[in-house]
Amino acid sequence: MGLDMYLTKKTYIGAEYEHRDVKAKVEITIGGKVANIDPTKISSIAERVGYWRKANAIHNWFVTNVQDGVDECQEVEVSKEQLITLRDECEKILEFKDKANEILPTSEGFFFGGTDYDEYYFQDIEYTFDILNEILDVDFDYETSFYYQSSW
């Protein structure tokens, strides 16, 4: 049990609409069994692009800056601008580690992990910086969205 955090990329496909002219072949096996997926019925594809465990400073940032202070494990859309802001804050911390508590403070919570500014904190910051750099390379258009959700 503890704080688990997910960043998901959702890409709208709309294969169920002929005018979209989607060409797809889906071949997935799960546990040795072929998954029965009809590509003509795919509405969207969700990909997990980020996962954290007990990175309470990152969670606190999402709650404060994306979820309007409401922390109910809800899924919430994250804008490109918000992702850029978080990436930039992580970059500042990696450059000025002594400013970490001012830029991305830790947060206490039920099974949220430690609140020290230690090697684990900085590993979470570096991981966040790296995945956000990768994410921000995608084409943001009306068909691609990102969502944050936590569970604890």
C-alpha cells in the first residue's frame, strides 16, 4: 500500500468512423492467449508514459497545479503548458538542489513515503525531468492528451 502515481497518454483514433480512414492491425497475446480486439472499434489508445511510487513532491505539484487542491485519486487532464512548467521546475532543482524545498516541496500523507530531500527525492526529480522531456517531444494536437491519476 502506498502512493502510486500514473501519467497516461491518450491518443484518439476514432477507427469506428469510416471517414477517419484508420488502417490498423492489432495482434496482442496475453498469457499466451490471443486478445480478441477488433481494430475497427478502437476509439482511443492509452499508454502509460510515467509511473512513480511515493514521489510525494511530484504528487503535491499535480494536486496543487492541476487538480485545484482536490486529492481524491481522480483522473485529470494535464496541459502541455503544465507539463512544461513541471519539467522546468525539475530542471531548476537539478541545477540548484538547495532550493528543492522552495520549488517542489515534499508532502506528508497516508503511506506517501519520506519527506527528506535525499537521494530518493532527487532520483524522482531526475526521472520526472527525463520522462517529461520525452513526452514534450510528441505532437500535441486535439488527438493527443495527457492525464494524471494517483491511488493510495
